[in-house]
Amino acid sequence: MKASPSPLLAALAAPPLPFDGAEDPPSLRHRTIWISDIHLGTPGCKAEFLLDFLKWNDSDTLYLVGDIIDGWRLRKGWHWQQAHNDVIQKLLRKARKGTRVVYVPGNHDEFARAYVDHAFGGIEVVHEAVHRTADGRRLLVTHGDLFDGVVQRARWLALLGDQLYTLILAVNHWFNRARARLGFGYWSLSHYLKHKAKGAVAFITDFELALAREARGRGYDGVVCGHIHKAEIRMVEGMLYCNDGDWVESLTALVEDHAGQLRIVEWNGIRPWQPAPGPLAVETVEAVEAVEAVEAVGPREAVSP
């Protein structure tokens, strides 16, 4: 049987996205965006929502904080939709247009760790990163799996947990289709189980403590991570702990404004956009206000201390 090409190589070889910058909506500009746990290559990936977020939001720096491509699932079965190609194309396009894109691989895309200190299409691949906010704080940026005892010491258990998680996501998908027909909004079964199961709560607490203590021990002011699919901004033992969430369930990103304030943005809907028939104005007050009004519907307020 002929081997399937690498999803990254397939995306690089695919035709460019069919729209140019003039077709994009007027974007909201951030200083920095962090996203992780996209899990391209899985049925649970919400690639269309992420594409919409990337259309409406730009930044000087974009961090990809691991589990961008799910190599674990792709080894078991090939699932690669056009929208997954389009996400990679969009990230490459942002790099070409001047955004600094930094890729910190995680455990599901650990294959990319073989390419640390290289750049592909303008995207830097690093083991970890250090980000300095506009107000001078130094933040360690790491996926977080290296501080997960299950992943590091019992890989078989992590793989089993991944299979159970995939099953929960499948149940959640059909459950929410039924809810939608009844007029109810989205509800996450796995988030509910995480909050109700004492073991899951204890694991998350231990994970947060481990990251905060690592940051403190290395002289940083805080840490940004992903891995556990739980978006959060809070102080942990006096250290700033930030988790940017995921694009499987919560559909969240962490953003920094030009004053150094951090907050979590939820992007749980596709924003309607019709490009103007002629060339767009460079930037208008009305366009910026329209984007801010759209974003006001989606973000969850969670501002850094």
C-alpha cells in the first residue's frame, strides 16, 4: 500500500487559499496571540472556527503552543479535510505577510521536535519560547506535556486516555446535534466530566502547580501553556498561569493587547462577512468599530492581573 504523505507536506503542496487580503474582513489587531491543541487530522478538530478566528484577528506575533497536528490519531487512520489544509495555508500566509509565527511542538505533534531550531515557510520551530509582554513581564511558553506525569511515565495510559477522550468527543458531537435541533446551545460533555471528576480536578491542579513552580524556579514572571484543554488566566502561588485552551471543544485563544493586558477569547461561532465589491479602504473607524462589536459577542472576560 502506498504510504500517505505527511499532512504538513500535503498542505505545503496544496494550492494557495482562494482569497487574497482584500477579501478578508477588517481584522482586530493584537500584539500577541497564543493558540494550541488544534488537533488537525482528527474529526473533533473545529478547523472552520479557527479559520474564521484567524481571518478576523491579526497579531505581531503568533505562538502555536503544541498539538497543532495530531500525529497520534493520523497513525491510526487518515482523516484530513480541506479545512485542515486551509488552516496550515492560513498560518503560512500570515508568516509571509509579516507575522512572526513561533511553533512549540507538543506530545501529539512530537515529530516536529526533530526540526527544532529550523524554520519552514517562515514558521520558527522551537522547543520552548520566552515572551516579553508590552509591560515587561517574561513568560515561559511551553506546551505542557513535559510536566504531565502520565505522558512522561506511563505513555500507554496516555494513549488509552486519548482513545477514551476521542469516544467522549464523538458522543458529544451527536448529543449537540440533537441539542441544536431542539434550539439549545453547545454544551461540552468532557468539560462537565473534568469539573465533576475529583481525579481530573486534582490532575489539573497538580499540572498548574508544576508549571507555575517551573516558571518561578527559572526566574520568569509566569507561564503560557496548552495541553489540558482548559483555558485559564489566574495566579498560582504568586505566578501568572495562562492556558490558551483548545480548538476541539472550548474554541479559545489567549491574546495580548499593546498595553500588555492578557485575556481569553472564545470564538464559538462563524462570523458573517461579505467583502466590498470594490477595493477596501485602508482602515476606517467604522470598520474597526464593527470588528470590536463582533468580538464583544464572543470573548469571555478573563484579564491578566
